[in-house]
Amino acid sequence: MKLLRHYEDAPAELRGAVVALGNFDGVHLGHRAVIGQARALADDLGRPAAVVTFEPHPRSFFRPNDPPFRLTPLRIKTHLIEALGMDAMVVLHFDAALAGMTAEEFVETVLVQGLGVRHVVAGYDFLFGHNRSGDMALLRALGARHGFGVTEARPVANGAGEPYSSTAVRRHLQEGRPQEAAAILGHPFEIEGRVEHGDKRGRTIGFPTANIEIHDYLRPHFGVYAVRAGVDEGAGTIWHNGVANLGRRPTVGGTVERLEAHLFDFDDDLYGRHVRVQLLDFIRPEMKFENFQALKDQIARDADESRRRLAALPGT
């Protein structure tokens, strides 16, 4: 999949593409339906299929002081969209210039002149342009004026009739329900980052950890999770079961929010490498222990519990 970081002068082979347009934070099942419609229509028309998205997320631009909320920073979003078989992903830098474009200017400048789109697929609630003044009705009218088609993707719901949404995913994660979040996402929620040096206490008690700062990710409920960790090996990713603590580590006076993952039966050096950690099941809340020995004993119990829960989950 080609990754483009601007819309100007799109390569000739991408012009005339069918594009899925949206933020797609989480790339959940509703988003996948939008992207899947674009892929299917592109196949029917014999055109390339692309995703057009925004970075940073517009909410981060307009409300920079909000708590972290992202489900899929760009690197993970790219992994997930590539897996859906798209030919290209166009990442529009969301800055003051883009935010200031009217809906008409966005269509004319980005979609028509820049990308030369053949067809646009977007969710029923997609809004665009300065002050979110453009909706799907306006997009259809502008498409008719400029000669491209528009498909409005309807909401996708679960068996109980509840629409899939990023808001619901965030709520489940913040309340310690990663399996319910995964049911909306269509994949486990994961945190990815470069493994950094920690205080190395885990190694002294037989539980070395890969330490990852969580930066602008949404903060799931702090606590201990059964996890699966993906370690890049050449062009592939090797997955290992494990247990992880997400939080501030109050027993040792920690203040930085981080993920500390212990990989079962794994001894390689991970410092400086990117690791993907999927939160599969919530074991217990983070807590402060009276002493280091009590913490050590609890970690051993957590590891046993994680092994038990992972053995009961399909695919682990």
C-alpha cells in the first residue's frame, strides 16, 4: 500500500481512485464497512482504492488540552488499513490551512484538483469544511457539479442494534472491558511503541518487562491485563503471550503512565525495538502494595492468571 503525506500532485496511477473519506480512529467494524464499500466499488470500476484521512486527528487540533483519546495513532491505523487491501492511504496534514477551507474549497482543492477522485464513500455522519459546514448532502451536490460519485455509508450495528462507534470503544476500554471493545473494533485494542529502558526492577524478580510510554493513546482502565505482544522479526511479526501492567506503578512511586509487558518464555533483548501489545482481558485494577515482596508475589499470581485466561481465548 502506498502512503502519501500530501494531496498535491497525486501520482497518475492514483488519480481517478475510489476513496473512503474519514478519520477512521480505531478502524472499527463501522469504518471497515465504509472502506469495504470503497474497495468493492473500485474493483467494479477497475479503479484503485484509497483511504483519505487526517493527521493529527482534527479533535487534537481544535482541542489540544483534552486528555489523550486516540485509539489508533498513524502507525497502527496504517497497519489496519493496509490489511483491508487498499491500494493507497492519503494522510492530509490537519493544520490551520486545512481547517480554514470551506467545504467547497476542500472538495475543489483536495478531492478534485489534488486527487482527481472518481468516487467518494463516507459515513452518513461525516462532516467537513470550516466549522464542519459540509455534510453528505452537500458532498453529493458538489460531486454532481465536479463529476464524481458519492456513496453515503449507512450505520453498521451489532446484533442488539447498537451502532459501532469509536465512542463506545473508548467507554469500554476506560471501564476495563477490552473484550467488548474488541467486539466493536473487529480486532484487539493494541498499544505500540518503542521499548525504553525502565528501572529494571522486574528483571531482579524474574519478570523482565518491555516498557512502553503511551503518549497520546487513550488511557484504558489502569491495571493488569492478559496480553499478546507482537515483536517484529524481519518482514513479519512474531506474537508472544504475556501479562502487562498499565498505569503509574504506585508501589514504586512511579509518576509516568506506561505499559510494562512481561512476555512469557522470552529472553531476547527488546530495547529500542517496536513492540505491539494487544490488551485481551482485564485481570485486576492497579493497586499499591505494602512492600516489594507483596508486589512480587502478586505479579506471579497475575502471570498464572493471565496464562489461564489466554488459554481459554481463541487464537492465543
